[in-house]
Amino acid sequence: MKIGNPADKRNMAPVDGNVAQAKGERAPVDKAKAAATSADPSVKVQLSSGAEALRGTAENAEFDAAKVERISQAISDGSFQVNAEAIADKLIANAQELLGKTPR
């Protein structure tokens, strides 16, 4: 069930009065509003120990471009085989580790 006449809705002005946005045009930039949303240099950010640990491992991680190329080529050729059992085992081990449980 439709309520109202769609023809009446086309002639309505935008609620905030910004006609440029209603017409799909770019609205002028409000410099005061943009300055208020920029980062305040006095804001202090502190990372958790977990975030620090992840940051360290990401910086020290090795990237094997040759391996990536081999896998890409295998996917393109259609010869890439997914070992679903190995993936499932690692997902379960990861979940157990995150939950603080050790596998039995």
C-alpha cells in the first residue's frame, strides 16, 4: 500500500534546505565545519598491548612474492587445490587459542 502521491514528493524541498545536494550537485565546503572535524594535535592515543603485539608482527612479517605468484598462477590455471581439512583444523585451533582453551 502506498501512502501519498509520488508527484507531490518530487517538488518537496530538502529538510536541511540544501538545494544543491537535492539536485545532486556538490555543496560548497563549509571551512569552519571542516576545521572542526580535523584531528586535534593534543589528542593522545594509546594502543593496547595486543595491538602493539600485532603491530610488531606486521612490521617484521616477510613477504614471499614468489609464493604469491605461484598461488596466483595456480588459481588462474585452475590447478589450485584447497585443503578444507587443514583450514578447518587451523580455524578450530585459532578459536580455541582466542578463547583461552588448549586442544586436548
